[in-house]
Amino acid sequence: MKHIAVLLLAVAMGSGVVIAQAQTSTPTQEPPAKLIVDAPLPDLLAKGIVWITWRVENVNIGPESGKDALNASPRVGHLHIHVDDLPWLWAHMSTAPIDVALLPPGPHKIRIELVNAIHQNVPEQSKTVTFTIPDGARPH
């Protein structure tokens, strides 16, 4: 009887360890997030409109933000858009193309960064698009 009690105690303790390990283990790692950016549409550049299509893999783009959203699965994020090294940016929180108009004629660049729910850059997921707005281009 004593052996059975010791055996049951060992099984109970072992089960507790297994349960504790299951509760503290990290979830399965998701594949890395990826940003894919296309060149601006040339026929719209001729009209003074920058239209950049893009897509992401392994991340959902949307307005969710904050520390609690870091644990979302699948992961969530958004884009930060920088134009011509200006000191401001905007957060792009939808899957719509990036659309900019009324830039002056000449060379420009737009840097697109994939960021997580607390605005931290996703490593190696920043793309810069360069283009030229032709003289006389005006949006209709």
C-alpha cells in the first residue's frame, strides 16, 4: 500500500510539472512578416499622382495597436510612410494602396516601413521607392 501511495504521489507531481510546463511554454513561432512593394504606376505619375501597391505576408494590417496587440495571432501591424525625408510620417492602417498627390515636379522618394502594434520596425522590412514627377503634371 505504501508503494502505491508513493507511486500516486510521483504521478501527481509529474502531472503537475507537465501542466506547469504546458502553461509557460511559448506558442508556436509564426513565419517572419514580409513587406512587398511595387513601383508606382507610371501612367499616374504622368498625372502627378503617386499610386503604390503593396502587400504583406504573415501579418494582418489594421488599426489594432498597443502592448496587448503584440500577442495577437496572427500578428498585427501597420505601415509607416515617410515622404522625401520630411520630419513627419503617417501610419497607414489599411490594405489600400499608398496614394500621394500634389508633390512638386522632380525626384522624390517614399520609404515604407512595416511596424508592429507598438510602432517598432519589423527587422529588414523597410522599402524605399524612388520616382520622378514630370514637369507640368497635374492631378485631374
